[in-house]
Amino acid sequence: MNRIIIIATITIASLVSCNNKGNTADPIKQESVLAYYPLTVGNLWIYQTSSCDSTWENCDYTSIDTNIVAKDTLINGLTYFKIEGKKLVGSEPHFLRDSLDYIVDNYGKVRFSNKDFSTIFNEEFVISDNDTIYHWYYKMQEDPIVVELPFRTFTCLDNKLSFFRKKENFEFEFNGHSFYSKGFGLVYETALFASSTGGMKRELIDYQFLTTHNK
């Protein structure tokens, strides 16, 4: 049976210091979005993927998957990083780049921002027989969230999915999550089955970076 799957696949204040004479110093440089997604060729992430029922309490292990930044490449004159390995949902490989401090893919969809908490991203309406049956969008959440995984705890920013169905008259909001941690990238994400609101989840279980991190 075909099922529609929706992947759930930041406050940096601009600070200005003033000296006692009232002269304005140079602004503190804003943190790069790449601090939250280290797209360096050779970096890899190892994830455990599970399938969950609609309670999200009963989950069955399905696979261990590795994502690696294989190389950089030009697409329409822009430099992207090619990520090889199975995604939670969708075809592989996928391509990502830093576009003015937004992580975007080669389809122009925003996957993460560490500064924009007001914009609605990747909004879609699914139409059947001239009627809307599903509506969803993504939005970055400003407040950091602590995500506890088996091998360590991460402080994360969430690109949260808000998902609505005609079945509930679009009055009930289901949520998916994509948690990114500074220095580590995507550490946990969920994808919803539109028909049942169960879905898939994957969580980081190991990583190997060319830059130094404390495990």
C-alpha cells in the first residue's frame, strides 16, 4: 500500500558593544549555520532507524545507515556538498549547501537555519478530487531543546514540522522533528505516515569527523 510520508526531515542576537565614550564597536560576528551542520568532505554520521506506531512508544528497529559527505559538486553554477547514504525518507544521494546562513538542498528547500525563527518553510497542500486533504509546513524553533540519545546528550535546535489532515478538519496539529546540534549536525529526526501518524525515526549512534569533537 502506498503511503504518503512527510519528513520532519535560532536566536542569534546582533550584539553591539559600546565603550564609555559612546562610540560603537564592530558588531560581533554572527555564528555560521555550518556550525550546526559541519559539511566537510569526509565527515560521516551513523544512524539507527526505527518504525513506530501512532503512539511513538512502540518502535521496531529497521536498519543502521551511514551518511557521508562524499565531495563537493557544482549544480547550476552553485557549490553543493554531496551526501551519500540512505535518508530517512526519499532518494539518495542528496545535496546541501550554505545559502546566506540557510542550509538548503538542490531543490531550493530550506533544511535548517540558526537565525530565522519567523519564516514558514516548505509549505505544501495535498489536493485530491479538488479538495485539500493534507497541509504541512516547517518552522525553526527558537528555544534550544535537550535531546537525550543512548550514547550522549545534545542541545539542539528543531526544524519542526506542523502537519494537519482533513480527517480532523485541520484542527489538530501533528508534529515531526529534525534536531540539529552545534558541532554535530542532524542528530535525531522523525517522519510521519500521513494516514496513520505513526512513522519512522532515526537517531545518531556514532560519527567520524575530520575536525575534532569530544565524544
